[in-house]
Amino acid sequence: MLRGQQVLVAGDSATAQFFLSLVLQLGGAEALGHNKRGGSAVLKDLTASACGDTVRLNFVRNDLLLWTSQVEEMRELGKSCTAGRALLQPFANRVADADLLILGTGHHYPHVEQPPGEETSDAVFVRSLNHTLSRVVSVRAAAGHGPGSVVLLGPPAPVAGCSRYSRPITMVEALSVNSSLAKWSRNWQITRGYGVLAKALAAELGFGFLDVAPLSVQRPDDTLGRWCRLAGFDCYKRLKQIGLQKHHHQAAKQAARQAVAAAAAAAAAAAAATAGKGAGRRLAPSSSAAAAIDTAADYWEEDCLHTCLPGPVDEYVRLLFNLLPGRATRTAVARGGNGNGRFFGKNLSSWLYTEGAENLEPCANASNPACAFMTPEQGLTHCAPWAALPTALKGRAFPWVQAGWHRTRKREAKQQG
């Protein structure tokens, strides 16, 4: 189905795992390129080849799927809107090339600073994603691609305290989990709603959609948190975390002590009333209550989002293969039948190791109109402190956004004295 095609995958770290599984299942294990942007263990811009180099693939890390080719703009938006908790690499100039485009996002949107006014986090997510997808439709239509050649990947749904599980669980079990065990539980719960919104947008635009949340929520037993504990590694610095969490759990511990003391007093009073003695007896706090709190700290930062490979992500890719026959993708025949797209413009060694996909995003000059993709309708323009943007970008700031942002900050500063 993919022979002769160019495949672009863009999104967050969960999407990166999907990309790796896709390449591996296509027999591309020996043809993963160098991670061109950064060189760290975090995948940012990775090329791959599969099926005897008849398929070329590229993953770009963009946690929020922002539509712009300006690296400076990405960097500033990431710092100001998410306090640096999102990695944003440009992918917009490659969208027209891909015969198959796979987009995934969600887990970093809870970090986005809320704009002034009454907008909710859901509204920011929908407006931002809708802007990106509308640009995707326009650009790909001009290049001869139909909406059926785009697939949205829904975000997986983690389960707090995942290392406790040694087998798959039911949906009922997953929904009854104590969410206070994990630092990111609130964000994970918000992200589930984003998956529903993304599915609605995909249906409206005629895109394919892979809903992996109902599957992922049943597999806490195959997460990195689980396997890290089985391997005996202190991956999340648990010993240190248990010490650090004393501050975070102080209120909970105090409440537990008070509850134990109250129960002891009640038991003593009941015993005194029954036996006529022992009214002054004070029971020692239960050690099991304190142990339970320490156990909660033990799970606090464990990775329940990502899974090992091979693992559940492989099934998500197989769902993609089941989805593709019904999608109207432009094949290599439409491009001449010999893979003459830009992904194939370099020899294999250059594509994988020397240049990678860097030549596909040439825009670096903010004054180039072809590179200026941000518009006032893009949801995240609200949360950027435009005064901090590079000089080359200040001319593109929107006065009403800038003025509104400064008015809000001045009001907050005044209220705080």
C-alpha cells in the first residue's frame, strides 16, 4: 500500500513511538537515519527508509502541531506558552510532499498558558488544531492530495500507578484508579477530552482517525514505568522522589495522622464505654497509613504514558494498515511512478545521514511572506508575550493581542501588590 510513497509523521513523543513502530514493521530497522535537530535522545527530526527504499519516511517533533516554518517563532511560543515544556520543530513546508500525512498531538496542551478572557483550554486546543488542519487541507489540495490522505492519531490514555499492574486491565478498572498517585494525572484526564475533540475535527474534515485511548488505557502493564521497576532500575529517582515528596505530601500525611488519631480516640472511647476502663489509652498511629503515603510518592513521577517496543503501539500501527485501503491517497503513479518527490530527491545515504530532511524546511527569514503562517485565528497567539519576540518577528505581532496581554499582566501585578 505504501510502495513508492512519502510518509510524514508529526506530533509529540507518543507519535514518535508510533513512527518507530511503523518503520520497524515496514522492515526499516537498518534504515533509521540520524536525529538531525539536536542530537539528543529526544527524537526531533528523524528520517527513515523502508521496503527496499521504495518508501521514505520522516518524523518531526512538534508537540502542539503549530503551523509555522519559523524556528524563532516556534522557540518563543514554546517558552512563553508552555514554560518550555513543549518541543516545537517546523514541519509545515513538508506537508505538501507527503502522500500519507499522520498527525498526533494532545499531551502538551494542558501546559499551555490560558489566554486572557473566558476561553477554556478546550477552546485553545480546538482553535489551534483547527487552524493547523485548515492550512493542511489548503496546502495539500493545491498539491493534489485529498483529505483521505491525512490521518489524525488520538492521544493515548495513561493510568496512574501503572507499575502495579502485571496484566491488562478492563475499562472499569482503569476508570476506578486513584488518580492522586501520579503527578500528571490531571493533565492525562484533560487530554482524554482532547482526543474526543480531535476525532470530531477529523470527521468534519474527512480525515482518518485512530482512537487509541480505549486500547491504551487497558495496558498499564506494558508501560515504561512498569518495565523500569521490573528491571530494578531507579529510573525516576524514586529514592530521591520519596524524600522530595515529603513536602508535597505533608498535608496528606498530616491528614492521615489526624484520621488515625481520631480513629484511635474513637476506639479508645468505645472501649472505655464498654469496659469502663482505658479511657486515657492512646493508640499509636497505624504504620500502614504512612506506608501507603510513601507508596504514593513512589509512583509520583513514573512514566505511564510511553510503552516499550514491541508493545501496544504496534497494534495502533496495524489499525493504520487496516484503515489505509479505504483512504484516497495519491500514489507514486500520480507522481510519475518512480518516486520523484522531494523525499526521494537525495540518495539514500544523504537522506538518512548527511542532510536528512533539513533541506525540506528552508524558511529561516521572518520577512519572507512564504514563511509567515501564523494568523490571528491561530489559538496560541493569545498566550505569547510578543514583546519578547525577536526583532524580526515584532512587525508581525498583532496589536490587539499585545495590548491585551500587557493589560492583563499589569492588572495581575496590581492585584498582587
